[in-house]
Amino acid sequence: MSVKPYNLEERLVNFAAETALFCQKNPTDFTGQYYGHQLLRSGGSSALNFGEMQGTQSDRDFRNKASYIT
């Protein structure tokens, strides 16, 4: 059994990219577009929020930003 490194940032970016590719295949009717856009926004936001959290200046700022993610 091999141990994989815990690289959350890379995994979130890959998830956002895979979500974008998945959304391209959605139907073009109203329902497909509506839910596709929502999925695209939510799939990409986790990587952006994580990146913002990593750019904090202090431990207190980090805890504050991390509390918004949960």
C-alpha cells in the first residue's frame, strides 16, 4: 500500500478543473444551464477560498478565515 501525499490545494484545483469539464457536457436547456452554472461556481470556489486562507498574515487571521470554510 503506497502512501499518497496530502496536497489539498492541488486536489481542489483538480476538482475545479474536472467540474468545469463535467459542466461542459450538461444539457443546454434551462435546467441544465441553471444547475450547471451553480455547480461550476461552487466547484471552483473551494479552491479559491483555500488559496485565500493560505495567504493569511497571522494565526488569528488564519483561524478566522478557516472558520468561514466549514
